[in-house]
Amino acid sequence: MQIRVGFEMEYECASATPMILALSIHYSRASDLVRPDHLVTSPAVPVAAYRDLFGNWCSRLVAPAGRFRMSTDAIVNDSGLVDVVAPDAEQVPVEQLPESTLVYLLGSRYCETDQLSDIAWQLFGSGPTGWGRVQAICDFVHDHIEFGYPHASRTRTAWGAYHEGLGVCRDYAHLAIAFCRCMNIPARYCTGYLGDMGTEPPYGTMDFAGWFEAFLGDRWYTFDARNNTPRVGRVLIARGRDACDVALASTFGPNTLQHFRVWADEVDAA
């Protein structure tokens, strides 16, 4: 199958405003791009690209004062398969984990393992390990948090999501990540496109999606505490310790987001 993905964002900037963007499709999907996700700006400005510490493609630019528009519109080949499910995947003892995974055991800006450790062990310490433990965490988080776009908060952490019991997809991911890390399972945050393919209507407002990956056995597996069911058509943009590492746009000056639209739709074969 092919998926058309993209976005439009419009900012009103009080003055020239530097921006760092994590909006490019992840390099692991580069060979799937039928139409590249070139960043288009209006007015046109120079755009520089670089790889961050996690390997994500990022862009740098300076938005001029006034109205500034950014967009991409790409087509991606996709297998059409649902997320991999591996119930037999085992938890790896900490001393045997690859060094590259260890950073994803530690607390981070939005995932306070120190505050949530006792809670995690009370909830999941006597249950299964490995895949079963991560799934138990997803089940709990899915039932514990009430989803709603009005609940979105840029400052809510995993600790806040646990106590408030509400949030959006990034809050589900942060709480599940924090619980996994507390249980000695490396977990990392993912952001990307996730359309409604394979789901029943009614469909909600399209937005960028947040999910997570947990390291079990000898590889990373996709988990999604918000939807809590295998899905079709994820298009990864970036990975990091939490949403702080993969902020879609970091702006360095006063501005207002005036318009925001995201799409991820299956391309009609006809």
C-alpha cells in the first residue's frame, strides 16, 4: 500500500525567529519514499539539515517576522502489515543489555522513574516479565488515562499523567515508558504519522502520533498504549528519550501557531 503523509503549519512571528524542526521522515524509511517529504516554506528561507544525537533528521531555519508557512507532502510505500506481536519475547537482564539501550533505562524530562518506581513495582512486580509485562503496562495505562485533545498540556509529565488520569497520546507513551524503565525494560519515545487505516469510523481529528518502543530479546518492538492494539501504516519521524528530544518545532522567540493540519491517508490504487 501507499500512504500520503504531510502537514501544514503557519506561524505569526513578532521578529526573525530561529527554529529547529524534527519533522522529516526517519532515515529508516528513506527507501520507502515514493515522493520525498521536502520541506517547503513561504516565504522561502534557507534550510540547513543535520542529524541529532539519536540519528533523527532535523532542520534549522530562521522564520522572518510576520506570517510564515511550512509544509511537506510525501508518498510512502508501506507493507500494510500490522505492528509485530511477539508474546514470547523475553526481558533481558540489565547486565546483558546492549550499551546502546542503557540510556533508555534512565529517567528523563517527561519520564520520572524515581517518582514512579515504587508504584510500578507494586503494579507490575508480581506479574509476567518480557512481552507480557510491557503489555500489562499498556493495558493499565490505556485504562487509566482518559483521552481528549482538550487535555493536551506541554508540561504534563508521566507523573502528572498518572495522577491526573487524562491526556493525549504523548501522555500515554510517557507513562508507559516510565513504567517500563522502572521495571528494567529499555523504552524510547517515537513520534510520526498514524492514519486511520484498518480502523472503524468515526475518525478523530488527524494529528501527529506518539507511541513507544521497548527492547525485548534482541530487538525493539512497537507498543501503543493509547490505541492498545496493533495498527497499520505507522510512518516514523523521530525517536528519543521522550517528547523533549523529538519536539516537532522548537522556536526561539515569541510566536503564535495560527494554523495546523496533518494528513496520513491511504492512496487509492485506482
